[in-house]
Amino acid sequence: MLRGLTLTALLAASPATVTGQDVSVRAYLSPGATVGVGRQFVLNVEITGTQALTEQPTVPDLDGFSQFLGSSQQSSIRMVNGRTSVTLTIQYRFQAIREGTFDIPPFDVEAGGQLRRTERLQITVAPTAPTGGESTREGEVAGEDLFVTAEATKTRVLDGEPLVVEYRIWTRVDVSSFTLTRVPEPQGFWVEDVTPSGQPQVEQLSRNGQAYTTAIVRRVVLVPTGAGERTLGPVGLEAQVRVRSRDPFDDFFGRSSLFGTSFASTAVLSNPLTISVQPLPGGRPQPFSGVVGTLRLTAELDRDAVDANDAVTLTIRATGEGNIRAVPPPELNLPPDFEVFPPEVSESVRPFGPGLSGEKSFEYVLIPRAPGRRELGPFTMSYFDLGSGAYRMAATAGLTLTVTGIEAGGPVQLSRGGVAQLREDIRFIHLGGTLRRAERMLFTGVGFWMFALLPLVAVAGTVGLRRHRDLLEGDVAYARGRRASRVAKKRLSQARGLARGAADSRAFYAEVARALRGLVADRLNLAEAGLQAGELEAHLKRHGVGEDTVQELMACLDHCDRRRFAPSHGDPAETTRFLDRVSALMTTVDRAVR
């Protein structure tokens, strides 16, 4: 006890570098130079003779075969034969993701006012965790005691046919918490995250004759966007595990909460999946909805009769099983005297068996310009019926609208008015006023030119307004670009409400990611559904957006993905800071794209 107090006092009183002690640097790997795919290894940088660094070391890029998990540092002090030595160790945690033997080149560390270089290291990533009597070191978890599996409801689907992939953790050890560290974006798929909110539902299941505690950590619906073989990369997970310590002094020195128990960090990878996507048969009718499953269309008007030049709302609703988000706006083919505004679109989807179901509605504002009885519809759209293996046509019932009143451009009723007269037969001469020279030209006055140019300005404004409305109706890219900022701010406002009212932060980060992706998709006229991070980055760079802005956007989206999958509650201060960061980023991106 006295020795521990003495060491603590020496540590607090000692300077950053102990006088008389040489500063040395070395790098080494733990638990060893061989690690299994999906398992964790640590690159340790040990600096002897100092407890502080003016600058953190820049370690080599190991992305070719590993995933960075995090870093930490610790210091220690020893006193032998009256001589005190201090050591600072910086630990960089990685998860191995690719087999092979790889070199870790030397790198410089600034310590004691000089640059010191580490030695070259070599690591071997084996197909599985090493086996044998020494394979499981103290604090490690055996591969059969903790792992993650990926399972798909189907491995052979048609182009556009949804499938569900579940990632499940299996454990025979006590897991206190976990975080998804690697969530690769599936190439060639539109992705809908349907992971249940809140804490994962824990079950007791048997696998290969062994009892496990298990829970679903991620569930996604994938919709292929093209035929061919598709490989889903493994998902990485890091877990904090309670392990039994062999050192009885761990608890004595405060390194555990219970006697003989300590916490160890372990990392695992799920298995990859291969999905075979078959093309749809030929003979596709038009217009095609993109739905592979079932589709139903309904249409309704908010009223059956309306005056000419008054507005009426037409709602067309698509429901069914399949990728309902992919349903495009229906072709209306309305009478030529109808003015149509771009629709307000709303949608909702949910998991359904091995796929997806949902609803998507289009609300159009129509303005009839001439009276009469008008027939609207039926509105049609084709889909591929999985049950029959053939194309089908979904259609609405026809609608009837009665338009009353006077046709636009017809007789106009004018109200009577005029100058008030002092007498019916005499107008008195107005005395006073300002006289002007008779030779002064009328067109030299400012007032003349103001009144002369006013009709031209009015005509130009009318033409500009008409062009703006025509573009909104006929140019989808123009319409999306005009409303991009407004829609993004609305989504960010909804995220702010979720941050204040929800105990779980996943919905908040999902809405923030949707706002960021939606802003870029609307500004660049891209399909938001299925827009992958790599494609988004390429489009932004192609439109001249700066590298710093692009990287900040990628970092914010990556942060949203990590927090959506982390089973923890949100910190109000952290979400507020992140909202301010995203708001400033959206302003920068909007200006850069425009």
C-alpha cells in the first residue's frame, strides 16, 4: 500500500522527461505477429524516458489489410535501485480484414527534442484465428465464443427483387457493449436500413450443438439495381467483454469493478455473402414502375366539382410489396386546358417477410381553365408479379370532374368608377400649381421614363415568372434544385426535434444523413434512393466542389452511420454540436454546387 502511494507521488512530481535517462523509441505488435482475419491487433509505440510528446506520431497507412478501431495511451513509472524511469505507450487498435503477410514500415517519432525512428515490423493475417495451446492469451476471447454471422433470406433474386440481410452476434462470454466498426456499402444495391430501434432483442439459441446468447445487430433490405454476381463485404464489430483475470492484484489496484474481473476489447468480422441477381424477362410494358412484387394504384380528387381557374387536388397512391420507393410519378395525360403543378411526394416503407412493402403517394394541384365535364384517368403503371412470373398492369378507376364558371379570357365584369365631380355640368379651374417653360421637352423628365419603361419591366417580369413556372412543371432537375435548400432545412429541423424528444439517437442520425444526401441529390438531380457514398463523392468532385468540403461531407455521413448502429443513447451536447457542424456544411455544399 505504501509503495503504491509512493509511486503515485513520484509520478505526479516527476517532470516530463526524467533527468539522466536516455529517450528511446520502439514499436511492437500485440498479442503477436500473427492474427486471424477479423481479429484485433495492436500496434504499440513505446517511448522510454518521457511522459509527454509535443506531437503525436504519424503511423503508416494500414488500410490495405486492416480497419482502424481507435487509440489510447498509458504511462508508467518504475524505480529500481534508486533510479527512476518513465515510459509512455501509445496503442493503436486495428482489425485485420485481409489475409496475407504485410510489412509495417519504419516511422518517425519526435521525443526528447529529436526524431527517432522505429524498426520495420511484419504481420501475418491468417484465414482464421491461430490454434494451439498458446493461441488464446490472457484477455483474449476464442473465436468460437464470440462471432458475427450474415444471413440473407435469398441468395438468388431478380433485378429489383428485395431481400433481407440480418447480421447477428453470437456469444458465450459476457458482452457489456459493442460497436459496429465497419459497415461497407453494398455495390449494386439500393439499401434500406430496417434495424429495430432501441436495444437489441436478446435471445437464447443453439448453434452447432452449443448454446449461445444472440441478438440482431443490423438488418437491411437490399434491392439490386442490375444483374450479375454481387458480393456483400463483411461487417466489423468491436465488443467490450468481461473476462476473468489471473492476476489477483487487478482489483486491489482498481483495474476492475469486481474481484478478479477485467474488461477486454475484441473485434470480429462477419462472413461475406454472394448474391446472384438475374435479369428480368424481356417484353417489359411501359410505363414500368420498377416494382418486382405486387402493386396497386388508387386515385381520388378532393372534390367532384370546381369553378374554372380554381384549384383541385388529385392524389394517386401506390401500395404493394417490393421497392415502393422506386415508383416514379405516374403519367397523367390530362386535357390540355389543365394546368398541373409538380407533385408533393410522401412515402413509407417497412419490412415484409423476405422483402419490403410500403406506400407512396403523389399529390398534384390541378387548375382547370375551361368549364365542362372532364374525365380524368384511368392512370396506369406496370410491374413484375413474382407470384405469376409475368408483367402486370396496375390501374386506377376513372375520375369525373365538373368544372363550372366562365372560361379564362371570356367576358370580364368591370366596376364603375371615375373622378369625383364638384358639379354635374361644371368643372372648376384649379388655381395655383407649378408652371414650366413651354419649350421643355416631355421626354426629358424622370417621371416620363419611369412610366414609359414600367410596361416593359412588367412584361419582362411576367415572362420570367411564366418561364419559372414552366420549368417547375417540365424540368425535374430545375424543380428539384429550386426546392433543395428548403427540403434539406426541413429535414434538419425534423432531426433537431428528434434530438430533443427521442431517448435513442438512431432516428436523429438517420434523419441528418437523409438531409445531407437529399441536398446533394436534389441539387445534382440524382436518385436519392440507393445513392452510395462513393458515387456521391465522385459527383461532387465532378461538379467542382472542393476536396475539403467533400471529405467533411463524407466524414459526417460516416459519423451518422456509426452512431445509427451503435446501441447507445445520444448525448444532447454532442448532438447539438453535430447539428451546428452539419448546418454549416450544408450551407457550404449548397453554395459550392450552385
